[in-house]
Amino acid sequence: MTIDRRTLKRVALPIPIRITIESDHIAGTTRDISKRGLCLELPTPRLKTSPVDLLTERVTLYLENETIIGSIKWYTVEGSVYQIGISIDRKSTAAWKRIVEHYMREHLADAVKPA
């Protein structure tokens, strides 16, 4: 039996995002997002440092003309992709909330089609 430690609902949304980890600038895509964080997918060859060495590392995310600061909380490997869990820092909460609300509205608009 596994225990899901998530406290907030996550929504599967592929959002293109750029991230700076240490001095590396990498393009990735979100797998899912929540009000406090995201799961980011990055190609394994692009990451120069082992993800285990990056746990708790602060990262900078760039999307929608916003700069978001977060930290790496977990990771897993799926084939040739790292899935990296990132928690958003409190100082970036307002900007992240705007981004999440924007994509949620867009996602709902795409999901609801007139009959």
C-alpha cells in the first residue's frame, strides 16, 4: 500500500518552461501543477548533475514573463526523462498563483466545448 502525501489537487498540464539549475539552463515541460508546486519533466541527457545531488537545491523557473524561485523536493526517472518535483518559494507564491490560474482557465476552456 502506498500513501499519497499530496495535500493539494494536481492538474496534468503540459506547460513549456525554462529552468536554471546551478548554472545550467534547461528547457522542460510540466507534467502537472498545483498551487504550491509542479512536476517538471527534463530529458536526462540535459542534466549534468545527478538529481540526488540536487535535492533541496534552489532553482529558477522562467515562464509567462515571470521568474519563479523554487526548490527540488524529489525526483524519479521514467525512461529518458527525469520527473522533478519542485516546491515554489513563498516569495514567488503570488506570481505562481497568477500562472496557475491562467493555465487552469485555459485548460477548462479547452475542456468545455459547446454542444
